[in-house]
Amino acid sequence: MDDRTMFSAENCSIARTLQVVGERWSLLILREAFYGNRRFEQFQRRIGVARNLLASRLTTLVEHGILDRETYQEPGQRARQEYRLTDKGRDLYPILVALLDWGDRHVADPEGPAILLSHRECGAPVHAELRCDAGHGHLTARDVTGTPGPGARLLA
């Protein structure tokens, strides 16, 4: 029997992460933030979400420290808010790249991917990669095992 089945999944980090960013609109807001969009109107125009849902998702991302809200003001206009990724938010980038990689392989248009990521310095394509701390790369699920961590709780 797998050791992991003896432990509760109630305090799973995947489930907790999904509670914060696992909703479609939240991930699309993050995509746009990584593309450099910061303003409510930009998010709304680019992803086509209803304004009330966008406001709700932005509030959640701010409350969880993924985005910071900052005031800006265009000349002759009222003060407005823009949203900037925090360090915690930028830590989500590999997740979005992994989703992009998966989508490019399995659900892209027949013509190919809509966007290609490349390293600014050398121009080589960028992909998400699973690596261990010893430096072994290109790992798959078959190369990895999970063991209960310090927060694991035995099933009752």
C-alpha cells in the first residue's frame, strides 16, 4: 500500500493553491499581469470577463498578496488603481508556463501555439521543467515519489 494513502488530503498544498488561483479568470488575470497589463480596463478588455467578476478576482489576488494595488492618475482624470505582481505573484510564473506548455502540446490550434516564449538573453525557447535539487532534469511523474511531509496528518 502506498504510504500517502494513510494520510489526510485535507491540508494539501495543491488544494489550498487552487482555492486562491484555481479559477479560470484568476489565471487569465495573472497571464495578463505577466504580459505587462496592470489596469482594470486592460484586464477586462483582454480577457472579456464581467466587471463584477474581475473586481472580485482582483480583490482575492490582492488579499492573498499575489498582486499589489497602487494608485495612479492620468492628467485630468480621477485617481484609479493598477495591479502589480508581488514576489509571491511572480512565483506563479512557472505554473503558467507549465500550463502553456501543456496547452501547446495538447490543445493548440492546428496552426500552432499563439505565443512562443524565449530567453531574452540568448533567444532559446523557454519551457517549464521538473528538476530535483541535485540537478537532474526532465523528470516525469514516473521519476518522482511523494512521501509524507512535516505537515502530514494520519487519517482518523
